[in-house]
Amino acid sequence: MRLTRLAVRDWRNLHHAALGSDARFVVLHGDNAQGKTNLIEAVWMLATLRSFREAKPGRLVREGAHRARIDGTAVGHTGTRGMRWSLQQGTRKLRLDGAAPSSLSSWFEAVRAVLFCPEHVSIIRGGPDQRRTFLDRAAFTAQPAYLDVARDYRRAVRQKAALLKSPGTTSAQIAPWSDRIVDLGARVVMARYRVMTQLRDPLRDLYTAIAGTGRGAAEVELSLRSLGGEEDGLQAVRERLRSAVESHQQDEQRRGRVLVGPHRDDLVIRLEGRSARAFASQGQARSLVLALKLAELAAAHARGQAPMLLLDDLTSELDRGRMGRLVDILAGLDNQVWLSTTDPSWLGPLPSGEALRWRVEAGQVFGEGSTNIAGR
């Protein structure tokens, strides 16, 4: 899967930029606050229809403009697809090969991506919600239809919570939403569990490859903190969840909160048997996050998929040793890699003839004599 051309208009600080990107590595470099991350964000928007930085759509449109647009040409197992995302007056429009997509699933089949940005260290340092979000994103990358299951589950939790807080609500009124939480929640748990098991083995090897064999090296373990039963399948998880919901019914009504369900689960990450959240050094935490993202790619490869890898502001996060080891790993992948950096020399040598370098300055994009440039 590869994005061979990207064009944006009135997106963030970019008035107009178009760049060819038909290469294994697409390097965006320049000083801070010039627009590099905005281009990474544009690729992520095409892949997920979400920003990784901004919750308010209006802020995605360049100041003084009325509409933002992102165009991309994606090449993957569904062929060559033309994609257009646009936003005007808060309304999003999508075009796939010039027509409205028949479904979001058809859109997501065209291009997928895995993202690393500096804020993702919160997967290690932050609360359980950060790790649940990581698992949910990985499950979505594996199977875009999971998005509907996760959304429906969150909607059921919100609806039940509202009823629990409403005076006079009866058990009969709450019961249908409890049933929804049991059914959808079991599917959420199993999707997360499947992804977690796919990440386990490659994570161990990739963490060692990035961290090296010195002080940062450690044995990595992943587990899912939940009600259990995943090894026995969906029905076993559903039965455990139903039993827990029933046993907590009175407590939930008394406290006005939904106390049972996968919205309270956690992904447990351990280094040498100790909580990574509590004991990992900053270098170990960064290496762990990168290893998790690369493990997503490895799991995708085992499924016959090859999502793009997006690495934002990479050189601010790694020392030269880790950077060199990471580039060696990336060079051995089939995936297209987009990365942004203030100093391209920090990356070291990239595979000859497989890299495009674009300099970003004051919201403009300039090629620097790279091959395979499709035009600006």
C-alpha cells in the first residue's frame, strides 16, 4: 500500500502544496512550525478520516480560507484509487475515484496507516484509556469494520450512564442497554485480544532491535487486563461479562455509573516483570512505543496487509544509536514510510534510489533533486 501523490489546498498553514511520493521513503524536513507535521496529518486524515492533533474541524482550514481539501493517489490491493477529502462550513465530503464512496469500509480499504508521533509516549506513561485507544486503533487497522462495533459500544455505555443518572429510572429501562453492552462489549474484548496476541511476539524482537543490548534492553510482556475468558472464545467472554453486569446492577444504580465493560480494561505492558508505566526510562518508553507501532506492521504483514508507516518529528525522540537501529529495521520493510524531521542527516543513509526528500518552509514544499518526483 502506497500513496504515490499528495496534494493539499488551504489545509492548516498550507495554501497549496503538491508532491510526488512514489517511493519507499518520503522524508519531509525543515525547521519547526513550517508545515511538516501538517502534511503527515493530511496523510493520516486520508487513512483514518481523523486528525491526530485537532478535535475541532474548523481549525483544519487555513486561516482566511473557507474550504480545505486533501487529494491523494493510493496504490494497493484494490488497485489505483483517487481519493479526495474536503471540508467546508463544517461539512465533510469524500470522493473515491470521483464518486461518493459506497461505504466507509470501501474508503478504508483503499489506504491504511500506522502513526507514531511524540505524544504517543502516553501509551506507556498515560492511563488505561491511552492503551485502550491504541488497541482500538490497531484493531481498526486490522479490520476497518471494527470501527462500527467500537462506536456502537461507546454509544451504549453513554446511554446506559445517562439512564443510571436519571432519577426514577427502572431496571427494566436499563436492561436493553445492559444487553447491548454485553453483546458489543464481548466483541470489543475479542477484537482487542486478537490484536494483542498478534503483537506479542514481534514486539519482543522489535523492542530488542531498537533498544539494543545495553542498559535499555529488557524482556517485554503484553497482557490484557479484563474479565477474562478470551482463550475460550466469544461466548465465554459474553457469559463472564453478563454475569459481572448482573452482579453489579445495584451498585451501578446506586453510583450512577457503568462499572462493568471493556471501557474499564487495560493493556498491561511489562519490562522484566515490572510495570513499564511506572518503571520504564524515557528511552525505554520511546523504544517501546516505536516497537508497538512496528509490531502493528509485522502483524499486518502476517495478515497479508502493508499499511503505511507515518513517523512525525522522529529525530526529536531518539538518540543516534536508536535512530540507526530503527532505520535498519525500516529499510527491511515493504511498507511505505513517511517521516518528518528537522535534520535529515540524523536519519543516516536511506536505501539508494528509494527515498524522496521534500523541504517544507513557511507552508510551501520544495523538492531537492530526488528521483521519481511526480510533480508539484
